[in-house]
Amino acid sequence: MEKMIFVNLPVRDLAAATTFYEALGGTRNPNFSDEQTSCMIFSGAIGVMLLTRERYATFTSRPIGDARRESQTLIALSVETRDEVDQTVEKAARAGGKADPNPMQGHGFMYSRSVEDPDGYVWEILWMDQAAAAAEPPGA
């Protein structure tokens, strides 16, 4: 079985978060979703579990942070083309996100932009030219 990653995120408004993550390219899996959870599938190996803060609290004894005030994580999602970076960020921004909360990045072989979801989680959308990246000297 292929290894999978599930990013679990506490959200304030499940419907708004679901709309945002659909715009980001995810598909809601109804088999693992309910009134407190949306399981968003991005590929056969990547899923994002959107959990109401109440549901999320059942999985941890720690306080739930506020991603709007504190950086907790940077999550990167790759796309197929450089143009798709821009298209994805703009589509997610129209679905309730904030485009470019962090500076745009361009390193020749890589291009990325960021988008902040309605709860403050920042996603880096990136495209990388694998052949050009392999040709770059280490540390360049």
C-alpha cells in the first residue's frame, strides 16, 4: 500500500473551509466526512482532514492554536505547470482565501506563491522544473 499523508486542521467554519479546499483542488470524500469533518482528497497519497474545533479537540489534550496569529506550519502543494500556480492561488482566493500572504518565490527552476485559508493556514503552491532543479549545483 502506498504511504499516505493526512493533514488534520481545526477549522471555525466547516462549510467555508470545504469550499476553499475544493477551490485549492481537493475533492470531498463523503465516506470520511460528516457534519463535523470534511475529508478532502488531493491525490491517492494526500488528504486534508478539516475538523471543527470541537471535533479536533477530541484528538488532543493541548490547546488549539490560532493560525491567524501564529505561524504553525507551512504546507506545500505541487502543481503541474507554472501557470497552474497562479490559477490555483487566484481560484482559492476567490473561494475565501487570501492570495500571497508571503512573498512570491522564484528560483529559476521553481516558482511558488502562497494562499492563506479562512482559518489562517498558509499553503505554498509550487511548480518545479525537475530537470532544471537536478542541474542546479547544490546550495545554488
